[in-house]
Amino acid sequence: MRRTGIWLSVIALLLAAGWTVWQRVPSLAIAEWDAAGDGWRIVAYDWAGLLYLWPLALACILGGFFLFGIAFAWSYDWARNADHREQLARLTRECDQAHAEAEARVTRREQAAQEAQARAEQIRLAALQAEQQAHAQTQTAAAHAEHYRLRARNAICAAERIKRKSTRSEP
């Protein structure tokens, strides 16, 4: 993101320099001292004056490109490092967030497993209790059945005794 800002700054600087040269060169005048005459004499003006200044213009252009290259390389490296630091911080935050979410999911799943295990244990205990209760009821029912069977047998035997007694006493 900062690299884009550096490129935009470079373009703005070049446009400003070009505009400044475009505004200043038409008022440029090159004069030289006339030793034989009465002083300064204008040699060239406007854009034609640049031909007389080519060594100075070349030195300024080369020096400017050199200084601009150094400043641009430094600022581009700074911007790239800043982008990398920002990206590293963002990725670290995302990684930490993903770890926290994963730990939360593991905790929720462990808690759900513990709750399911507790429910299963409760169901197992309830089934065991129901089995014991059914066994007790079966034993009670068997005891009652045996008791009623004995009572029925006693009643049958008593009825037979009464019947035998009544058949003996009738003749």
C-alpha cells in the first residue's frame, strides 16, 4: 500500500518539476560579458538558451537522477518493509485468531463429549436400576404366584376333603 504512495509521489514530483521548467524557461536569458564593449550582451533567450547551458543541464540531470535514485530506492525499501511488517502482523493476528477458534472448538467438543458421557452413565444407571427393579418384581411375582398356587392347591385339597366327607356322611 505504501509502495503505491511512493509511486504517486514520484509522479507528482516529476509533474511539478516539468511544470516548473515549462513556466521558467520562457523567461530564461543567457548573457555574457563583453570585455571589449560596454558590459553584458544577451546571447540567447527562451528555449534556445538551453543549448548554451547543456553542460550545466546535463550535470543537474545526472545529479538529480542519482539523488532521486537513492531517495527512491530508500523510500521504496522502507515502504516495502513497512508493507511486509503490516502483512506479517495481519497474518500473525489471523493465526492467533485461528488458534483461539480451534481451541474453543476443541473445548466445546470435549465439553459435549463429557456431557454425552454423563448422560450415557445416567442412562446406564437408570437401566441397571430398572433391571434390578424388574428382577425384584419378577421375584415378588414368582413368590406371589407360588403363594397363590399353594393356596389354590390347599383350596382344592380342602374342597376334596369336604367332598369326601360329604360323600361319607350321606349314605
